[in-house]
Amino acid sequence: MLYFSKLRILFITLFSVLFILIASSNLFKFDDNFFDKKINLGLDLQGGSYLLLEIDNEPVIEQKLQNLTTTIRNYFKEKNIKINNIKIENQNIFFNVMENDKQSVLDVFQDENSDLNPYYPRFKSHQLEIEDTGLNFKLNFSRQGLIQLKTSSQDQAIEIVRRRVDEVGTNEPNILKRGNNRILVELPGLDDPMRIKSLLGKTANLTFRFVTNDQNDRFGVEKLKFENGLEEATVSKRIIISGENLLDAQPKMDTQANQTIVSFTLDRVGAKRFGKATSTGIGKQLAIVLDGKIISAPVVRDTIASGSGQISGGFTFQTATDLALLLRSGALPAPLEIIEERTVGPDLGQDSINAGMIALAIGFMLVIIFMFVKYKIFGLITNVTLIVNLFILLGVLTLFEATLTLPGIAGIILTVGMAVDANVLIFERIKEELKDETNNILAFDGGYTKSRTAILDANITTLLAAIILFFMGSGPVKGFAVTLGVGIFTTLFSVYFIARLFTSIYVSRNKNKEKLI
Amino acid sequence: MIAFNKYYNHFNLLSSVLIVISLLLLIFKGLNFGIDFKGGTLIELRASDSKINVSSLRDKFNQMNLGDVSVKKFGNKTDFLVKFENKDNKKNIIGEIKVNLDKSFGNNYDFRRVENVGPKVSAELLKSGVIAITLSLALMLIYIWIRFEWQFSLGAILALFHDVIVTLGVFSLFSLEINLSIIAAVLTIVGYSMNDTVVIFDRVRENLRKYSDIKIFELTNISINETLSRTIITSATTLLALLAIYFFGGEILKGFSLAMILGVVFGTYSSIYIANTVLVRLRVSQKTVLREDENK
């Protein structure tokens, strides 16, 4: 156990030096790409905002079912099958048919090539499930259909969220999917997420619709409140143009009226429709509706054929900028709710770093002094090993560009405390061996061999705990699991290679000395 | 040699009492869950005006109809921790609070940290915390079962349960807050306590193979003594590191390091007085080990 070949010594030295260099790249700037790596600081250390958003898919499902009823009616109309009493209740579509149509309706829904009810061969499932009781049918989304719907609305939502966050211009945001209905947004360096929160909280569903007094409007009407919450107006459900038709939107100052407005440009389809509507609707009020609230309802005075226009509504420059941003980035497929928020100011982050570093330095000093007093020369060996161990640990974290959090720093300090365990186990065992063994080398050899199982068991149990924490923990706690887990490996390396190397050099030079340890 | 085995019965009784008290506390008093597990909002606030203190903050927050508001000092004089349930899960609650506080305090304060956990997320976090602890206990049980005989495995697990339950009991007794980092601490305690037990068990097994004429009652005592200096040194260095975190690592890590300190103390104690006594009570002998050796 005490013999080291020259090659092995070289390898150990190179390996240690390499990781010390990598670790020190956090402090200096290297031109080399390989060394130009840094440990990422977690949001709790550098300050920033963590937002977990949940997509509310209810309206999407409701909307899809609504569209489906129309599709079904039209589809069967062409086949001369009459669908009766079609209605939506609790996310189910109910309808009934005549006796002799029943089988053909079932066939359509159960056909694997049906375009009305897509089939996913990979999951052996249709999008919709159909149940029949007599002539009554119940239609709802299958498990797979629901998953499909959720993932697709998540895909759309994450795109819109990304655009909105990018438009605000924070540095290096991190936007990730979580499950099939959540989106995680990490915004480093942002200490006041208020603006982004309000931007993400809006669906930004924009429609232009006529104000009407005709209760028998062909498309139906609804009563909507104005943004100020006081006035109300009856608005047709017919949509003239919607946010999808917008090419661009910008905040502008209207010098004539001396107010801030949002000017917009429409795409070709939108421009055509807008032109037509404004030419037939002169004198009528056109309501601009955002997320179910009327921003303003100006009277149409002229035909607008240019495909551009403006929205006024008592905006400040800030609200106009935000509205333009929302319109440019598009509407969310479904409302988002912020279900978890954690924001740390940059000065608290810095305080945490300082406190963590002070605790690390003090903990380190205490352990080093303790070990030296207890074991003298072997304490010194342990201490040198401990320092190298710390650098290798930092080096590994740097190499993988791991994220360091405050609990992560605690994990490093804890590693310092526990890392001496393996050396202590070995040294204590050597002491025992020396009681009946006069040959120093044999005693040291025995000490290393006999303590091995205990060291292995002890470290594996801690590693198991760290692994569970890594998979079950979230955010900062994960950082703790990482440093604790990596710490175990670097500790074993430094104990069995570095400390053993020093020990072997010392022991072979003092072979005949009594009371070596 | 210290006669640890003289006190096996006394300390077994003490531990049983501690476990019963802890369980009663956990059942009747319960744990003080933080917003991670209960949901709600937390604001860490730093004031730069001496007018801002616990009572003036409490007054202001109580006027805002946020439900049950708790205001506490946090670390030094100028820092405060405000917690409330945010039952209606109001959307722009932080913005409203800022507007309200601005009216009375101007800009002589600063939000250093804001956490808002919705009821759904907190329920999930609690569930995954419980799963994590259960899973780690189960994994330890399996590991020790593979490495040792079942009597050892039972002893180690009882020691683990003791450490986890008594640590949580202390948290319940003093109404200390349970948050995500406490779960991390409990898991680390599980690892540490196991580590400590395994080292002694390893020695017990070795001695069982070596001596056929020594009774387990004596044998555990020999093994404890042989590994004692290691137990003391490792506990000492780990405690030194933890004390450094407790006193210098800042307010946020206080709960975590306290739980770990308790865990290390209980873990060291239980390795000696619970894990070993189980071996004695189960009358483990050389045969136990040899039979197992043959099977392998």
C-alpha cells in the first residue's frame, strides 16, 4: 500500500496541478478556452429572480372543444348525418344522432386514419375518446390527447415568454420547461422582477370589435368593462382583426393631442379587413379589447386602408411601451400564473458570499489547527491534503461549470469537516497496528488495508444521501447535493493518492523511528 | 477502556423517552413549516431609518389585510423578516405592499429577498421532501443489509430513526422553522449517522470473527473503545466546521447548521447507545457472522 511508482507520482502531481489551475481560473482571466471556465453563482449568491409559471390550460381546452363542435357539425353535414343537441359540459361534448347513423358516427371516430380524430400510433391512442349510451354520445380528450394539447400550448407559451423576456433585455435569462404545463424563468441580476411579472401575467389577447346596440347580432354580443373598470359597453363577438394580424407595434408621442399612443402596422390580410370594416362602419365605435377589457373605443371617422393605425387610451410612456412590447411578442395561448417566486437582491447575494467565505475560512482554520495539534506531522500531511482537496473540488465544479449556491458553500465547509474522517480512520488504525507490530512499514500497510472497508462504507452512505438530495431537491438545495457528492470523490482521491504519497515518503525515510505516529 | 456497556440500559430508556416525547410533540404540537411547505410570502427587509422597527412594520402590514402577518428581527438590528399567508394568492401583492410602505417610510427601506410560494408548489415540495427522507432511509436500509447481517441493519436503522425523530422533536419543541434546507440537513444527518454507525459495526464484525469467547455485550464495548478516538475526532472536526457555518455563515444558513449540529451530536450518541444495544439485545454472536460468511 505504501509503494508508489514514479509514473504514478507524476500522474498524481499532474492531476492535482491541473485541477488547481482550473480552480484558479475563477480568479484570473485565461486566454485559453479550456481554462476560461468559471463556477456559476446561483441566484441566491449573485442576486436575481426565479419564477415558476403554470399554464392554465382550461381556456385552451374549452376553446378547442368549442371549435370541435363546429367542425363535427360541418363534417357530418357533408355526409348527410344530422347531429342533434350538441353541447359542452364539464369538458365533454354531448350529442345524439338517429339510430341508423350511429354506426357510421362511431366508425368515423374510431378510424385510425380519421382526420377528425387524429390517431397517435406510438401511444396507440386517439386524440378523443368516444362513449355511447344508446343514441347519446359523450366525447372528451383522451389522456394522450390532453398531453398533446398541453405540450403544444407549453411550446407556444415558452416561445412567447422568451420573446417578452428578451424584449425587456435582461442578461442571460434561463427559460426552461418543467413538466408539461410549467415554465421556469431564471433572471440573474434582476432585483425587481415587477415589470417582467406584470408582462408575463398578461395573455395579451388583442381584438378589434364593433360596439353594437343590436342584441340580435349574428355573432352574439357580450358586455365588456373598460380598463378603468367603471364604464361598460356592449361589443359584438365578431372579430375584425386580432393581435395575430399585427406586424409591428411601437409606442409614440402624439404631438397634436399631446398623449402617448401605440402605433401599429397590420399584415396584408389584416390591412384588407381593417380597410373594409372602417369603410362600412364609418360613424360606429370600434372597441379595442385587450384580455377582455376595452382599452378604448374610438369612433371610425375615415376608411383606413394604409394598414396602420394607432391605439390611444390614456397611456403613460411606460404603459404604452409595455403594451407595444406585448403586442409585438404575441399573445399567450393560455393565461400564465406565477406559482412560485424567489427573488434575492444583489447586495444580499454579496453578503451571503462574504458570510460563506468567512465561515469557510474559519471552519478550515479550526479543522487545520485541530488536526495539527492532534497528529503533528501527520496532521500536517492531512492539512496539505485538505487544501489540495479543496482546490480539486473547486476545480471539478469549475470544469463542469456547476452552479454554486449558499447551501453549496455549506456543503464545501461540511466536506472540509468530514474529509479528515478517512485520514483519521487510517491513522487510528495504524496506531493500533503499531501496538503489536514493530515494523513501521508493515504497520502502515496494515492500517491502510484494514481501514478500507469502513472508509468505503462510510463514504457510500453519505453519497447515497447526496444522490437522493440531487434528484429530489430543488434550486439551492441541489447545489448542496452537488458539492457534497463531488466532495466525497475528491476526498477519496486526495486521501488515497495525495495523503498516502506523503505518508509513504515520510514513513520510508523514518523507517526505524519509534512512535512514528 | 470506558465501560460504555454499563449504561446500555439507562441510555436505552432515555432514548425511548426522548423518542416518545418527540413523537408526542410532532403529533400534538406539530412542526413550524416555513413558506416552502405551507405556502405564503416572505419578505426580508433592510431599513435605513430607525423609525422602522418590528412594531411599526407590524402595524403597517396589519393594515394591509394580508391575514396572519409575522414580523421578526433577522440577524442584525436593521434587518427584518416578514411572513404572511397570502391566502387569496393575490397577483401583484409585492407591488401593493411597496406602494403602501413608501407612503409611510419613503425609500428608507429595501427588499433584500422576496419569496412567494403558491399552495400547489408548497404541497409538492412537502411531498417530495417526505419522499426524499423516506427514500434515503430505505436506501440506507438496503445498503446496510447488503453489507452486513440483518441484525446490524436493524440496529443502524433504529439509530437513524432516533436521530431524525429527535432532531425534528427539538425543532418542534422550539418552534424552529422547517424549510427546504432543513430537509437537506436531515438527509445529511441520515448519511452522517449511518457513516458513524457503519464504522463501529465494521469493527464489531471484525472482532466477532476474531474472538469466539467474548460475549457480544463485552465485544461491542471493545469495538466502541477501539474506534472511540476516531469517533471523537471526526465528530469534533465536523462540529467545528458546522459551528463556523452557524456563527459566521449568515442568517440564512442558521437553521440548516443548527439541524446538522443536533444531528451530529445525536448521530454520534446513537451509534454508540442505540445501534450497538440492538446487537446485544438480538444476541448476535460469532455464529451470526460466520453463517453469513458461508452464504456469501
